Amino acid sequence: MKEEKLYQLLEKMTLEEKIGQLVQVAGEVFLMDEVKVTTGPLAHLNLSEEMLYNVGSVLNIMGTERVRKVQEEYLSKNRLKIPLLFMADIINGYKTVLPIPLAQGCSWDEKVVYDCAKLSMKEAIVARRRC
């Protein structure tokens, strides 16, 4: 997007839409038909539909069909048709949940840190190939 078009888009956005672009949510808010039980902070967000379709990014939705489904629904309800960014939180592993990097560093074992990063990388590559 050219800079001029970006400024035009920003001028069209409401304050709520701009703030919404700074928000990232867990993927399950867009996949409630697949989620059986919602727990933790997500259960208490109380996002209105307007707020939900103004968020800027979503975590951990994998698979081509699921990504397309969420993006199409999101774009159909986002006033300015700003695409949703899809993110994957892999710093503590992807499928395998590992200790946070600070805890790994406290082990003073470079091989442990290397092995954890390598495992996260391999899992992320496999997941990306499925998309």
C-alpha cells in the first residue's frame, strides 16, 4: 500500500477501529462453533461483534480452510475491509509447550536452549506446510 493510500485509510478509521487494530485475540473467538468450552481471559472479554471485527490480529489458527473461513467472515464484517493478520505464538514451542526462554536461560545449558528452539522450528515448519 502506498503511503498516500495509507493516510487516506487512517483518516476514514474511527478511534475505535484504530484501537481495535492494536488488539490481538486467540483464534477460538472466531471458531466458537468448534470450541466446546471457553476458559480463562477469553471467557471474560465480552467483545461485541463490532469490537471483534475490528481486531488487528489473531493467534493460532492453522490450516488453509480455517484461515480462509475466518478471513472471509472477518472481511465481510469489517467496515473498511482491512485484512486480519494471522500469527502463531511459537516462542514456547508450537505443539510441544516448553519452558519460557528466561527459564531456559536460567538452566545455563546452551544445548537445552538450542534443542528447544530447534523443536519449535521443526513443529512450526510442519504446521506451515499444512496451511
